[in-house]
Amino acid sequence: MKKPFLERIKESVLLLDGAMGTQLDAHGIAPGECHEEWNVSHPEVVKQIHADYIRAGSQAILTNTFQGTRWCLDRHGLGDRVGEFNSAALRLARKAAGKGRYVVADIGPTAQFVYPLGEKRQDEFAEVFREEISFLTDGADAIAIQTMTALEELVAGVRAAKQTRLPVIASMSFTPDVGKGYRTIMGVSIEQMVRQLEEEGVDGIGTNCGTVDIADVVKIVRQMRQLTSLPILAEPNAGRPIIVGETTVFDQTPEIMAVHIPALAVAGANIIGGCCGTTPDHIRAFAEKSGIETP
Ligand SMILES: [Zn+2]
């Protein structure tokens, strides 16, 4: 019998999966195509990717719903299919995870700015997140709101997610800021993030993606751990992004990344996975060389 998610992550490090986008690319999704639509049009591919991660050792998997809000889907003219895509994603992940592994509902940024930088108010963001989340709760073990750079948007997501009974983890993407440590591109410091999220009553905080590599992520997690006793999620990219022509490349190998995994756990990470550029081979290396026990 599987333990409740929060109980499990407080016990020992939980190994999450790696990137979904990179894997969809490898399976032929075209640039600019809607990833969430593939939950319906290519369910066998999404299922296969989940299965590949589980075979590699992932004890938890993220749903293919990162850009599944109405506002994100609107950019593909698919805004009225929020329920269809998100429900399908949850079904696929749940099936792949079976009874023994965890499914984490993945919520990403809307690519809009909260008023006054943008036109939409914070409560409108919360409503858009609430709509997506309403299709992800029945069968998920937790909700992760990820890759956020603006605190107002993250808080809107947290407030929407807190309306469910599921544990809520809130994660931001950092970039090195000379002389100031790490900040998000919207200028949020680790300290500001932790303070605000503790006030919002989140169940876990974290960092994923960003223009940092795994060695930076070890430092970010260490700083978070000095500020909070909340569980911490860490999903480093496969290296700092490198722009080659019109594409972005992530070039850290599974072996290079895996070397840092024990340090990441010691720094205070409770959930470890991979973001952009990481593959099932990365997760396999994390599982084999990190001391994380996988069934
Ligand atoms: Zn990423």
C-alpha cells in the first residue's frame, strides 16, 4: 500500500521523472505543436514516455499538462478543450503509474503578466488555474506548480490548488544574478519566495528549470533549506541552456548530472527529478548512482 505523498517524501528522497517536452520531440511532435493535445491524439506516445521513465526508476511521474490552462491552449485555438486534454493526461499518467507510484499534476505558467504589468488581475489567473486543476484532482497524489518566475502568478496557482485536498508544491526558476545570488527573471529572491509561500500555506517548495545547472540547483536548495523546513523539490535542467542557431540545447550527460545527486539530497531536496533536456537515461543514472532506492 502506497503511503500518502507528504508522508512518503518526508521519509526519503522521492525520484521524479525527467522532461516530457524533449521526449515528445523525440517522438516526432512538431515545433509549436500543442503538447497537451497529444494526450488525446497520440495517447500511446504519452503513455510510452511515462512507461520509459518508470522503467528508468521514477517513483513519481508528472502529467503532460504543463501548458494546459485555457490561456495556453487558446494560443493553439484549443481553449475550449481544457477538460478533455487534462482529463486524458491524468488518465494516462494514472494508468502508467499503477498503484505503487505517484502521479503529480503538473501546472505551468500562462505566459501572461499579472496587472499592472499585464492586463489580467491575479484572481483571473487563479480562476484559469482552478479550471485546469479541477480536471486533475481525481486521481493525482499532489499538484506541482512549476517554472514560475513571477510571485503573483505562482500565488494565484497556489490559491487555486489549495482549494483541493491535494498537497501543493510551488516551484520557481532561477537565474544567477551577479552580486545578488539567484533570482527569477522577474526579480524574485529565494527569500521572498519562501516567505510568501509559507504564508500561503504550501506543502512544499522547489526549484526547476531556469538558466542554471545542477551545481547551481544544489546551492539554491541549500539556501532554501536554511530558510524553511518544508519539503523541497529539485528538478535541474540538463545543464545551462545553450542557444545554437534557433534551438536551445541542454548538454549535460546523465553521468555528469548524477555525480551531483547525493549533494542535492544532502542540501535538503526531498523530491528529485529532471527538467529540460533530461531523459529516461538521466533518471536511470540518478537512480543507479545516487543511492536513491527504487523498486
Ligand atoms: Zn525546464
